[in-house]
Amino acid sequence: MSRHTVTFLPGGVAVATESGRTVLETAAAAGVGINSACGGQGTCGKCKVMVLGEDGEVLACQLLVERDLTVEIPPESQVRDSSILTKLSVGAALTVGEAPLAQRVAVELAPPGAARHEADAERLLRALRQRFGGAFQDYALDLAALRALPAVGRSQDWRFDAILADVNGVGRVIGVEPSASAAYGLAIDLGTTTIVAALLELETGRVVGSHAQLNGQTRFGADVISRIIYAQENENGLAELREAARDTINHCVESVLREHDLEPDDALAAVIVGNTVMTHLLLGVDPANIRREPYVPAFRSLPTLRAADVGLAIRPGAPVYLAPCVSSYVGGDITAGALAAAVTDSPQLTLFIDLGTNGEAVVARDEWAVCCSCSAGPAFEGSGLDYGMYAASGAIERVAYDPATDTVDYGVIGDEAPRGICGSGYVDTLAELLRAGVIDRSGRIALDFASPRVRVRSEIPEFVLVWGSEVNRAEDISVGQDDIQTLIRSKSAVYSGVATLLDSLNLRAMEIERLLIAGGFGNYLHPDHAVAIGLLPDLPRERIRFLGNTALTGAGMALLAREARQRTEAIAARMTNFELSAVPSYMERYVSGLFLPHTDLSLFPSVTQG
Amino acid sequence: MSRHTVTFLPGGVAVATESGRTVLETAAAAGVGINSACGGQGTCGKCKVMVLGEDGEVLACQLLVERDLTVEIPPESQVRDSSILTKLSVGAALTVGEAPLAQRVAVELAPPGAARHEADAERLLRALRQRFGGAFQDYALDLAALRALPAVGRSQDWRFDAILADVNGVGRVIGVEPSASAAYGLAIDLGTTTIVAALLELETGRVVGSHAQLNGQTRFGADVISRIIYAQENENGLAELREAARDTINHCVESVLREHDLEPDDALAAVIVGNTVMTHLLLGVDPANIRREPYVPAFRSLPTLRAADVGLAIRPGAPVYLAPCVSSYVGGDITAGALAAAVTDSPQLTLFIDLGTNGEAVVARDEWAVCCSCSAGPAFEGSGLDYGMYAASGAIERVAYDPATDTVDYGVIGDEAPRGICGSGYVDTLAELLRAGVIDRSGRIALDFASPRVRVRSEIPEFVLVWGSEVNRAEDISVGQDDIQTLIRSKSAVYSGVATLLDSLNLRAMEIERLLIAGGFGNYLHPDHAVAIGLLPDLPRERIRFLGNTALTGAGMALLAREARQRTEAIAARMTNFELSAVPSYMERYVSGLFLPHTDLSLFPSVTQG
């Protein structure tokens, strides 16, 4: 049986496979996500792909691999990720620049015994200096590397790998090992509600895998304020919060490493991005003053730490870089996200919104950037809602409702039976129910709506999205009246924050030339629907782009190039913080925003016309 | 009862005392050592001192303090140290320069809330930058300091102390505390046989105390070679050796801290000087290649480490500087010693000899310096001899023998009953026994010598220095035939090493303009006696100076000023290593040196004349 190579686009993942397997099977075995609903029967039509050099589309489940192929997966057939949306797309590759946070360097040293009793360490440092020249201010060995060097050098005939970390501009050798090719790093999004760890190959920038998990801190409070209070009011509160975040991170890291048969020592570096409070808590620094006048954090930017200091379960000497914060409520997730989304240094007036448990907005043009933060709550991450879930496998991420036939068409992440609803699914649901008249502009469910999907359960009105019987579930999946009110409060917090910021800058929404949305709430955010419910300002849709988890992408970029880390620091230094709470009108705007799309319909002409 | 102040010279220690006490009592209470043999009866005459502004000498035990006095203790009345000679003299002060390894800095910060949400850490770093300017390349906070800063800053109204360490030129804040005055550092001599820790005040450079102890590694072997072999041949040998050295250091450190009611956290920095093998073992770096061709160490110079990394039981983030090594057998104790003794950069041709378990010699003039090492064994540290002991309280350090009356006159460190004999006592004994004819030039005890002190015990001839009955001891204190042969081998190793080095450099001994002797073998080394037994070359005596433990003094200097650390690195970089073992004649010279003073008497004209 002969073997062929299938290369998948976009991403460029090349997979060797046996003759006679289908392209769909080949993709699945390699972790490349192609949609499929019928299990490869050729009936659902969801796995359409194009073969390079051939015309038209074919079904991946019907196409047998008989020769080397390059297959392009169109957007509608992509499962961007096999399990969870917010990871960097598996198989994609970020750019590796000069001085990744750590790198595996093959070195060859002169044997010992040359001039002046030069020590092993000196010969290694000299080799690195010759190779990298002025790329590092200076070079040094840490103790672990020093301990390994004499034996590794001699056993390998002085050809071996040095693990070289960029520690604040100094080239620090954190390991000395026999030659190998594996060199991995981690990009970690330390979210208030969800923590995501993505594993990257340091040499190629390729995203190997990822793992996401509910932040263990949520048991101490849903948002940053309640956690600050918990840390203050409980004897070991700060330590408990620290350990919870660290343990969740480590669980994500262990999971993704184990999945790829890697050991903790194989992870050579990590970049962590999180909001200011999360960053404080992870390092065991009391964030109490963040919510006391004059709202000052203990730190914003930090030198590169060591994994052992942070408690990260990777190589103990691995460098850990934390993206710099701007202010008490605008953190490293935003500076890293602004890096990934190229928010700054554009001549276009850009509005960047990151929808997490906190919603942050940045308005930027050229070198100028102003940011603010508002407390959106974790609803768009699927937390605190009856059937809410993170944008992971089994989450309903797209919803369309046809009142004429009373049918709900929905898409599920990972092409499996639905288990719950993620942020983008809720945005769609609200917009669709409003359009159909199931809910009114205040979000109230019309109990007289002529559909069995509208019902009252435990005295609370709800709308059934998925009948359990249809998907072999004991329970139906529904959206309740309380969920709807929670979502409306969240979207109003974001919209009114953005509006207040723009107003303070004397900008009208229509002047925004680019609206970039980031967040971990689904594969796609339907711009029409986001505007229809009043989450986003009513801009021409072509100006709106959904970018996914930019914080995680920015973390990956910072992992792979010093220039990216430097740009992140420059972005943080340049951003001006704007304190929404200092603006009395913010609260009024918030209340006005508790309608769909808004009390003031003139703000949403396209919605009213539609 | 009125109180007066007595100031003691040299050293300048000022002591408050009650009216009517004697100067001797006042000195003893303050730990200032003045000799006394009669217990203050006024009969032995050993406590002679001078009172400033008065003529002549008086006995300190007879002089009552009735007013403020300044008292000068002449060298012959000084007990240089109350317990052990090799420490820096307690009460003396070394010079504090720019950038001690750590310092306590009183800072006052602007309160929070000024421009741009500047974080606590930024305000602290700005204050340090303003104060120290370019003295540090950059400034940073470690995690411990960052964690303490928000609460300490606010509770102290932003006036507090920062503990600022010099970590390879970067000003690193390792602690943030309420204002205090205590700031201590440690100078540690990591000897093959003996470990000494001296406690210094970082602000004043004053030596507060010290503690010495037998290196716990001695149970694995007496010299560096046997320890390298132990590390190689035993599964956990390297770890055992590492722990033994670390534990002894920590015991010394804990003892001296406890003695001064200090906590581990009060020690803010440490400098460790040791030979190359000791330094490798302390850090857990395998020294095996030091004794394998081509005799290359794993490292010579290291960046500043953290106490926690080294396992030092002081403040975990405290910087630990290890003096750089020159070669496999010339280590940081020699570079630090050369710093303390100002061996280099002198227009005088200088020979510097450090007598430890290894004997090292440096020949230097101007910027040129050549060094070598020979295995002297621990005899001059009092180890491996019947009644040998380190130069601590109770050690006989000076010996004179009058054969006419058969009396031995001796001096004991710390003015207590003799417990054993230290290196300088043995040098005196050998010289005196040779002069009196008790031993011949080969060291053999003349059993027909007409004195009851010469006797045979357990079939081994010996000479009794102190009758136990005279000092209330069960045992006499004696020097046996085996001791004498061990001492002769030690002195020959040193002398022949020096002679080989000088010969290789085409230098004659008489060209040496300064002969500087260092080591921990007693308060004084009698130059006539050291030459008489052939330990030192026969130079005019005024060229010979005994400097005590220069390694420890150099460690103290490096602790107190960056310039001293830089000079140590420069000394290490400049020294050329000379390998004695590569010179075939070394062994012949060694054999020729196994006589008193030498086989070739023409090398010792002054001795032969005498």
C-alpha cells in the first residue's frame, strides 16, 4: 500500500496517509477540522473542499487519496479548531522573529584544553557570542545548564543543543542537552472566567494544540471585584486565589503537553496575558488598591520571570513573560490583543473591543490610543446562564429561527451533539427572537407567541432552542427570561462604555473606520446580529471584523519574537487610560442601553430600517 | 555611679562602661581582645596598654576607668580576635564603596494618583533612578519586594526602606520594609578543611562577628582530589558533597546570626570565596574534569546568584557573589585574597602565598601575575595531627623552648587553657626543636635528648609541649614523630612549588621584594621560624608579611563595593595559570625539600649562619 501526502489549506498542514483513505478521514486523523454532520455518508454536504489544480468543489468524505493532494478547506467547511474556538488555529503558524523568548540552538564547541584553561562555560558562551553577536547584551548560564554542561558536552563530542532564553535582553542558557528537534513554548490567556493554554513549536511558530478550562478562581467570585474582596476579607484569600489560577494554568498546560506526549521540561518558555487583577493574583500581589482611590495597581510591567517563581509546571528555569498592563482595569490581555489585531499605528480610526468578563475598548489612530474597561460580566463567555458554556466542542455557536416553520437551525462547535450555548449563539438567539417577535425590545418573552418553544418552566418564561428528544438528551436546551436580561445588561455595559469613550473623545461612531472585535465567544460573530441587539454600534458591516481570541494570538506572537514583546511594551506605554466610572453620564447611558437595540433608535438606523 | 566611654585603638571600638571597672574588664565585656595570663592579678604583665595623652605603658587589669579614655593596645597585647584568628578582626571596618552587593536604601515616594495611573512599582523605581542615576544599568523589583510594596508603602506613608541588590549591574530591589537600620552581609571563606563566615554591617563595613567550623565534606576525604573521586564513585556523591558544604556554611551563618540576635532575613547579601573544586561542589556542578586531561573546570566566573539557588539560609532573594576562579586549582579564594593583599598592580615583585589545604602561590609585578597550586594538605590548618586544631580559642599559636631549663613558653588564642596546637604553633615548635637539637634535619626525634619531654608513646617518639597536670588536663599535649613528618611534607610541597614557579619564570628568590603570607593558621607567623624550617624562602625578614585570612578579607571587600568585585574579576582574567604537575623537576624539588630547612643548605644562608 503506497503512501501519499495531503496538504491542507489554509494552514499548510501536511499529512502523510495511506492510499485509499478519504480526505475527511485524513484530516480528522491529523486534527485538521472539516465540518461533517452525516458521519461521512456523503449526504449532509458540509465537508465541501477544493482540490488545488481542479475545478469545483468535492465532498471530502467522498474523495479518496490516490496521489499527493493539496486541499483547500473553504471557510464554511472549516471547523476552525477541533475543540475550542479561542485557541490559535491548530496547524496555523505565527511568525518567528529574532530572539524568541526561548530557542533551541545547536552548538559546536572547540574541545577543551585550548588556551588559558578556558572553562566549559566560557567556550559555550563564546560560541553563542560568535553566533548571535550583539543580538543579546550579554550571555550567561543558569545553574541547571551549568550542571549539565560538563557531561553533555563530553558525551556528545561537544555538539549539542543549548536552550537559549531572552531574559530582558540577556541571552541566558537555561539548559544543555543532546541534540533534539523539539522546542515548545506556551501562550497562555489568563482570563477571569476561562484560561486557555496554546502550545507552539518555537522553531516554526506552528500551533500544535491547546486546552481551555474554567478559571478555578471562579468559585471565589465571578468577576475581578468580587475576587479582590475575597482576597481582602479572607485570611489566606490571596494565597487561595493565587493557587487556584496557578492550578488551572498548570492543568491546561499538563493537558496539552500530555496530549502531544510531551514532558513539562519540553516547554521552554511561556507568555501569560491577563487583565491587571488576574496578573496580580497569579503573582500573589495584593490587588486591593486597584479598587481603592486613586485606583493604582502595584505594577504594570515586569521583567521576565522564571517558571519556578511563578509556579508554572514547565521547565523550572523557563522564562515567563507577562504582557504589560496599562492601568488597573486594562491589562496585558489588551496590550497583547492590540498587538495581534494591529490596533495601533494604523492611519484608520480603529475601535477595538475585547469581550471577556471585562469588556475593554481601545480607540486608536496612528500613534494615539485611548482605552477603557467596563464590567460586562461573563455572559458572553457562556457563564452564569442556564445552558451557557464556553466556546468549546458541543457549544451551539450559530442560531437561525424561522417563525414560519417554527424551526431552529443551529451550528455546533466540533460537529457533535449540542451540549449548551456559547456567546455567539446567544447573540444570534437574541437577534432572531427579537426579529421574530418572540421577545420585545425590553427582552420580555411574549408568552402568547404561537409556538410550543415558548413556555414557562419553574415560573420563568423560556424559549426552547433544541428539543432534547431530537439530540438524545434528557433535557431541552433553552434560553430563559433571566438569561436574556443578563445578556442585555452585558451588551449595554459594553455599548455604553464604548459610547461614553467615543463621546469623551468628541468622536461619532460613524467616524470609526475599523471595528475589530475580539473574544472567546465563538467561531464567528454575526455582525448584523451584534448590531441588531445593540452590542456594537451601527456601522457599515464591512467595517466590522471578528478576530477571535486576540489576547492568545498576541501571547503567541510575544513568545516568538523579541520585537513583538517590545511592541507590546510600547503599546502599553502609549495607551492613555480613560476611567469610565469618572463619567457621570456612563450610568445613564447604561440604563438607556437596556433595550434592544437601544432606547434611542436613531442610533441604529440600519436596524430600524431592516 | 557615672558612666564613661573607653575607645580602644586600633579598631576604634568605643565602649560605654561604669565608673570603677578596669580597662581589661571593659575590653573583655565588649569583645575587644587584650592578652592576660594571670586573670587580672597584675602579675603576668601581658595586658600592657598605652593611654592616649599619657606617657608609658600601664597594665589594663590595674587601670580603673574614672573618666573617658582612649586606650591603645600594642600588638604584643592584642588578642586579635576573641575566638578565632582567621576572621576579619571584630570591630574593624572595611571600606564601603559604590554599589555594595546589597544595601538598605531609605526612600520617599510621591503618593499614588499622580499622572497616568503610575503603579507602585514604577514610582519606587523612579525614586531609585533619581537617586542612583546611572550607577545601575537598570532597575527592577523581585517578586518578594513587589508583594510587600503596596502594604508597606501605604502603612509607612510612602517612607520606607528598599533593599537594593547589585545583580550584575542591575539594581534589583529584593525587599521593601519599614525603616530600620540593620543591614548585614556575609563574607564566607569556603575552605577545603575549614569554613568561616564573617558578619559585616553593610552600611559601615564594620565586622560584627564570625564563626568557623570544620567543612562537613571532610568526612568524604581530606583534600579536593579525594572529594572529586568520592563524587565520581558514589551514586549520590555529588549531592552529598553539595549538601555537606551547604550545611556547614548554613551552620556558620546561623551561629553568627544567632549570636547577634539576628534572623536569616537580616542577612541581605553574601560573598563566597573558595577554591575551584569547592565552588563546583557547592553549586552541585561535577568537578570530575578538573582531574582529567586537559584539567578544565566547568566554569570560572559566574553571574551573581540568589541565596535560594545556592541553598544559603539567609534572605532567599539575597544576591550571592562567588569570586571568580583562575584555573582548576586556583580559585576564588586566591583572587579575593590577591584583592585583599593588593598583590597585583604593585611595581614591587611580589610573592603571595596562601597556605590552606591547597597551597597557592602568586608571583606578580605591575599588571603581570602568574599563579600555581600545590597540595599542601591540611596540616597547617591543624588537621590530621595528634593535637592539631584550627586557630581558634584554646589553640597554642606561639611556642618557645629553652633547652637549658627544659621549659616551653607558649601563647594560647583567646587567653584560655590550651586544648591543642594550630599551624603557627607547629611552625614554632619545629623550628625550636630543630634549634635545640631535639630533632635532626630529617625531623627525627633524638630519643637520647636529655629531657623528660622526649618520650615514646604507643611506639611513636614524641615531644611533650604542655604537661596536662600544669593545665588541669587529663592528657599532655605533644608533637609526635608522625606529626613532624606530615608537617615536613606540607612545607616541602609549598616551598618546592614556589621554587619551581620562580625557576620557571627565571626569577631568583632574592629578587622577591615582598613576600605576603596568608592563611588561617594563627595570629602570627614567626618569619624566622617559617624560614628556619624551610617553609618560606630565605629572604630578608622585613620583606615578609603575614596577612591572616586574606580570602575572607577579600570576600568582605567584594561584599561592600562593586569596584572590588570588578577588580577581583580583572585579577582572575589577568592571572596566568602555571601547572606545577607539568614540570618534571617539581617532584625532585619536593624530595629535596623533605629536610629542615632543605637538602641544599646554600638556599638558606641566614639559617645556616644562625
